Amino acid sequence: MWLIVGLGNPGYEYAWTPHNLGFLVIDLLAERAGIRVERPEAKSYIGKGRIGQHDVVLAKPQTYMNLSGMAIAELAERHDVPPQQILVVVDEVALPWGHLRIRERGSAGGHNGLKSVIAALGTDEFVRLRVGIQPEHPVGDLAAYVLHRMSKAERNAAVEMVVLAADAVECVLKDGVMRAMNRFNRKVEPPPEVS
């Protein structure tokens, strides 16, 4: 059994914001697998089913991003899922738009949702898929940026990225984390030096 969780914020006003890409990935995985993610459980909406050869619980915590860990810890306990079989999908402002980064473990890297998950689980030994949302130009208020409603062009780019992220989750389940990392983690090129 895998617990696959997309982080985001509940409510219509957050639906098409960069901070909610985790929810969009869960929606697409659910659509592909014929799973309905609508049952309220553990401060989340969940759906149970199969992706490939694996039983899965797909979840969208309704606690708001910074408290996601409470819901994930409760779901893991209820469904007897060890941390190593939890996969958390989050947006990542430090990664260029469109880049994915899969890791088996690691720090929160400043992401409040991941901080909450690590604190609630008492370990950083869970799989995470970071979806890059870094703005092209410097922004003064990152909190406002991650919560802004995306433009039509941004939405189109987000849809492409969500498809890629769902493919990456399916690859983790089918082929394992290392193969998924090799296939989907792109090296971020350093910015050109200005002389």
C-alpha cells in the first residue's frame, strides 16, 4: 500500500495557484486510475484504488499547507503505511518552472508543508516529488507569488507539468524511486555569468 499525497490549500480561491499543483497531480492520478478522491477522512479527501500493481490511497489534506503533516500522519497510521511508502507531491519555488525533483528522503528545504510532514511523521524518510514553480523574474513577496491566480499561459504550462509529475509518480510505483529519479530529475543549469 502506498499513500500518495498532494499538498495544497482547500478552497476555490486557491484552486489555480502555484501552491496547489500537488492537488492537481492527485486529481490527474485519480482520473487516470478511475479513483474518486472525495471521501472525508483524517482532515483530508481521499480515494482508494490501484495504480499499476499497487494498492494506493490518494489524498488531498484540507488542513492548509502548513499543517499538512497532521493529516498525513493520521492517514499513514489508519492505513498502516510506513514512511518509506508515502509519496508527497509539493510545489518548489527554488526549482525552475517545469523541473521535477524526486528524492527518497531529505530536509524540508524551507518548504513549510514539508516541515509539517517531517515533524508529524518524526522522520524525513519519505519520498517527495518537488514540482518547480520558480518565477522567471525576482519577486518581492514569495508568499503572494505562490498564492497568485495563474494566468492562462501559466495554467497551460502547469497542465503540462502536472502530466509530467503524474507520470513520475506512476514511474516510482512501477520502477522504483531510483529509476524515476534517473528519468525525471533534470539537472538545473547555473545561470550564465555576467562579465
